[in-house]
Amino acid sequence: MTNNEYNDEQFLKRRHRSSGKDRAFTGIFLIIAGGLLFAYKMGAPLPHWLFTFQTILIVIGLIAGLKSRFRQPAWIIPFGLGIFLSIDNWFPGANIDQYTAPIIIMVLGLFFLLRPRHAHKNRKLRQFLRQRQEWQQQFRHDCSNITQEETPGDSIDSVSVFGAVKKKVVSKNFTGGEVTCIMGGAEINLSQADIQGTVVLEVTQLFGGTKLIIPPHWDLKSEIAAVFGGVEDKRPLQGTVADLNKVLVLKGTSVFGGIDIQSY
């Protein structure tokens, strides 16, 4: 056996061991995460922020750091962003929502400074953008075939990851809730619901989209921190007077995602 063949064989063995460790680590992590989520759904006294989009960013950063033994600085970006977005959950009253958009923009700038400058990275980016466009088209098709689910109770808690959900709320005392979309989409129908006073709907999106159907006379206020996305109110305004006693406030973060507001 030549030296080159020996080196190649040793490299393949190390790569196989590394791949096995990565699979084992990923499997253990998913089992733990699933167990915690199951316990939370069963009523275990676990903090709600443990299952938010911000925590997912922190975990992604830690996993990326562990896999590179913290030698590559890129792990700092999702980890730091997740920490920043979690401050309001950990310290109520901190009121950092107003700083979310500029921080995310600066983090994206840091990403472009830290990423390797190789031509194949540009090819991967173009491939990713094409895949994202194909996914968006597929999501629109899938969403049109999904049966709308009526949500009981006075609040809503919707989570879509790599998929689409349709939910309808008919409560006459709707109190708000949370909508989370990660590479997925949601259609929330509030056209037959009613609110008293001011209610808050928290929306968190990453490469996702939300269609929100609300009565035309509700007063809508958006406090969404959007990066490469936005909130578009498509309700007809002519002949409609907003009821200032019925205010829906949208809060949260939208990264590479859009929120469409419509009414029937």
C-alpha cells in the first residue's frame, strides 16, 4: 500500500467516525427536544420561551459551534441573535423590540464579512434562492389543498415548520396568541371572530409567510420588526370606518417573510 492510499484510507476512517458522531449527537438532541416538547404539552412546568424561535437560533448556534469546536466564528451570529431576541422573554419590560431590525441588519452585515470568499459560495446562494422560490410555489399549492381547522378557545397557538396550516377562530372574545412559521406558512382566519379592546398577536417568521384574514372594521397596528419582508394591509379602505375599540396589534419578527392582511 502506497503512502497516498494509506492517507486516503485514514482520512475516510476519520470522516466515517466524525459522521457517526454527528448522527449520534443529532439523534440524542432530537430525542431530548421531543421529550421536552412532549412534557410541555402534557402540562409540565417548563418555561414557554424554551420552545420559541429565539431558542432555536441559540441551539443552532451552539450546534454549529460544537461541530467546528468553536474555531469558526459563524456560530456567533445565530447564537448572538437568539440571545438578543430572547431578552424580552427573560427580562420582561426590557422593551428591545424597537432595536430588533437594526440589530438583525448589522448581524447580516457581519455574516457577509465573516463568510469565506469563494466562488462556489455564490453558486450555493443562487441554488438556495432557486430552491426557496420553488418552495414558495409548492407552499402556495399545498396551502390551497389544506382543510381549514377550526380552533377552539379564545386564543391561538400556531406552529408551522416546513409545512402549511390553516386555522379559523370564531371566538367572540379573541384574546390574541402566537403564530410561528419556519420555512412554512399559515393562514389564520379571524373573519368570524370578535375582540374587545386591544389584543396582541405575536408573529415570528423565518423564510415563511402568513395570511391573516380579519374583519374590515378592526383597527390594525403593526409593530413587526421586518428584515427583507413586511406587512401589507390589503383590506379595502373605502367605505370602512375603523372601530377604535377593537384594536389588533401585531408584534414579533419577520425575516425573509411577508404578512398579508385581508378581509372578506
